[in-house]
Amino acid sequence: MLSAELKNGVVIYQITQENRLVSNIYCERPFCSADSNRFLYARQLDDAGPSDWTQWQYVLCEFGTWESEVVGEGLHQVCISYNNDFYFQRPVAGNRLEFVRLDMATAAVEPVWSCRSDIGRAKHPTVSADGKLLAFHHALSFSPQRFGLSVVNLQTGERNVVYEHPHVCNAHLQFHPTDNRTLLVQLNRGCEYTADGELLKLVGTEGATLLLLDAITGKIEDLQIGKPFTPPITGHQAWIGTSEDVVVTLVPEGEYAAAPGQGTVVLIARGTPCRQLGTGIELNHIGSTPCGGYIFGDCVAGDYIAIGSPVTGKTVTVYNDPEQSGDSPYGQQSHPHAYLTPDFSWMVFNSDCTGRPQVYVAKIPPALLKTLD
């Protein structure tokens, strides 16, 4: 196990040394057990490049001992869920796709729902904290361009398309951590696809914004973020703990550029204007610990990783490699996608500093976080 100690007291461990693509999943919530004993990562099984239908292997790894266990195979998905849960799809007989629940505390895997394969791979799935509702977005039609948000009752198996919009192609769906029917939804205004489903433009000049959706009634509520209120969002956001606040990163323009008292990180809640945290730095991917005590984020260039306080706006640098330009043929899997464990002891991230993406873990010294209080 390769390791290195940084000047700030952080110790970095290289967890994987693979010749195939690996991924620490993502970063909006920690993909680890609630007791912070183990974390989940994925490695690609197919030799071909990644696609919607590439098969991946899911691996649970124990912090400190680094002992690992293969716990499942299926599609690579970023599912926002709670209570040790992680959900993903896998192909099964009868030309169907099956959703399974992985318990990151016990490694148990159980099927929860299946659908016809022609419904398509579920994008950005999320499951309510009570485990009763599953939501995801998928294409309904490309001529005309229509995307839908489906909500599945996992007790009855019933699926309903509760919201349709031509621009909800990249929804980043997230159920609220305690409200079992409120969904955070990203709207990529101006996205364009051909009639054959080929992506032409992920977002238009209007930029992306956010809304709240009632998973039962389909009622929506726009949030005061993105044009005309602020610069467009980057497309990365997360609920802060169990609060009504969402932490969001914006395109670094004007007063939201990286400068003292400014920065790209803001908070937004229903019915109120967004509030700038004043971190002074530029972050892209963003997330929150389950308790809401800390936020964490990264910037792709330099593999820059920081932890911050959603109250004071203070931040500390965990990792920074100025030699890393941010350009990579490996796309998303080369981005740090860093997250902090619920006990604040470890940070999991990706880096392609060795030439291809690998999974790393940083041991966080308690003294580093005391400066944020």
C-alpha cells in the first residue's frame, strides 16, 4: 500500500493499482457505511470504453486495513440514498433490468424492483430515506425531445412519470434526507439532442438551474439560483445534512469568482435568495457530511480538494497537486469527486496522477478541522 504524508499532516494512501478504469462513485454524499468503517468503489469489467451499458464490479474496502470484498456487479450508477444503502441496476433474464439494494454495513444485496430494458438505464437514481420511493430520470422521446422523472413505489412496484420537461436530461436527483417526498432536481436549460438521441449540447446559454419537486403530486417550485439571479450553476449541489439548505457551486463569474470574501460556493433554500458563503475559492464538485457539519469540494485542475464550514465559510486545503492540469482522456473518472466520511476521519477521492485514474484515501488529522470551528 503506497502512502505519503503531506505538510498539512494529511496522509495519502493509494488504494487501487488497476489497469482498468476505477471510480470512487461520486461525492454529493459519502459512499461509505454510516459507521465510517468501509467505503464503496467500482472497477470496470468490460474491456471496451465506458458506456451506459458497461458492466462494473462494486467493491467494499475497509479503512485502515484496506481489506476489500467484491459485493456486486452491474451498471455504474451514482445513487443518492441513506441508511447504509446503495442502489444500482443489473441486467437479468427476460430482457429486464433489476434494481438491487446494497447494504454497505453488511455487504448484503437484495433485489427491490425490475423493469423492461427498453425503459433504459436509470439516470441519477435516488431513494427516499424511508426506503419506499425510488426516483430516476430517463429519456421519453428524442423527436420531440422529452425527458421524464419516474417515481417507483418500492412496496407495490408501481411506476409513475411525475414530471416531464425537454431539459431535464441531467437531473442529479436527490431526495431530501428526512422529507420522503421532496426531490432536488437539476434543469439543464437549452440542452439539445438529435432525433437519434445523440447529445449536441448539454446546456444552453440560459445555463442550468434547480427546482424542488413533490414526488407524489409532481408539483414544482423553482429556486432562485442560476440566471437571472446568479451565474449558472456548475451542475453540482447537495442537501446540507438534514436541513432545508442546499450547497451549490456556480460558474466563477463576477462577484462569484475566486477572491477574498467571494467564491463559487453558495447556499440556497426554497423561497429565499441564495447566500454566498465567502469561501474565497473556486470549487466544482460539492457535497456535505450527513450531519451537515462540513461541506467538501474539489477543483479538477490540480486535483484540488478542500473541506469547509457551511456556517463560517472557512475552508482548509486537504490536497493540491499543481502538476495536474485537469486535462485527461479518462473524463469523469479522473475527477477527484472527493468526499469526507461521517466521522470526519477519511477523505476518498480519484486521481490520475500516475497516468490513469486510481482510488485514493486521505487520513484527516483532527487538528486540520479545528480551524473551521
